[in-house]
Amino acid sequence: MKLPALAMLLAQGLASHLFLAGVLVLTVTLIYRTQRRLIQLRRRYAERSSVATGGPTEQENAAAATAAANPAAPWEVQLHQVARQYLAQAQTQSAVLERQLREARALSRQLARQLEQLRQLQAELAAGKAGSASAGCEPKAAEQGGAAPSQNALEMAARGCSARQIAAALGRPEGEVELLLRLHRPDGSA
């Protein structure tokens, strides 16, 4: 009783394996026939298109031969489409980066101009402080009203003021102040 049951299971297992093997052979056969049919259709299409256009070019013949010999052509087409999509995305990103780079360069130039303006302002402020240090070159209140302008000029020169500062403070021409200072030099030379 055990032996016939085992034989029966074995027969059923063998039958299922045979059935699967038959399905596999049938599937492979259908795939092979489908590929052959596709190759034939491609050739016919190539022949028809060559008749309509006046004959295929060498590139078209080479492409048709490659497509006929290569059953993976649809995968190649998909691969090329994906590659084109990625290339388009890369070009878009490249354009965005180029635009941002141009904007960054423009901002950099603007910052450089502003930095130069800041340096000029600092130099002007430093010169203004030096000018305010020469505030001692202003005529004193007593000098402005009572003494003669030549006396004011000589006293300001004694404090270390330049001819230009004295002329600006007294409202006299610079040449006049220079002449006055040369005439009244302490060493007595004219």
C-alpha cells in the first residue's frame, strides 16, 4: 500500500514537471517566432521606406541590419530616451548654474565698487580728521576783530599753519599770504 501511493505521488510530480517543461518549450517557441516575425516586419518596413524615399542610405541599411540582428533594440531605444531625458535635465541645471554664476559675478563687482567707495570715504574721513587737527589754524576771536590781517597771518604761521590754511581762514588770496610770510621771515631773508 505504501509503494503504490509513492508511485502515484511520483507520477503526479513527474506529470507536473512534464507539464511545466511543455509550457517552457511552448513559451520559448513563441518568443522565437515573435522575434522572427519582428525581423521580417522590420525588413519589409525598411524595403517599403527605401522604395518611397528612393533607396536607403548606408546608415539606414546598417541600422536595419543591426536592428534585425539585435533583438534588444527596443531596450536600446528606451535607454536612448532615458539618456536624452537625463541630458536635457543636465543641460537645464547647467543653464541655471550659469545664470547663478553670472549673478554672483555681478554681485561681486558691485561689492568691489562699494568696497572702493568705502575706502574712499575712510580716506576722506582720515583727511577730515587731519583737517580738524589743523583747527588751531583758525584766527582767534581777539585776532579776528582787533589786529590787522597781516598780524593774524603772522601769528597763525607761528602756530604752524600753512599759507593755504591761513588764506582760507582770513579770506585772503594765497599769493598775498605767501608774500607776507616771505617778507617777515625770522631769519631776515626776503
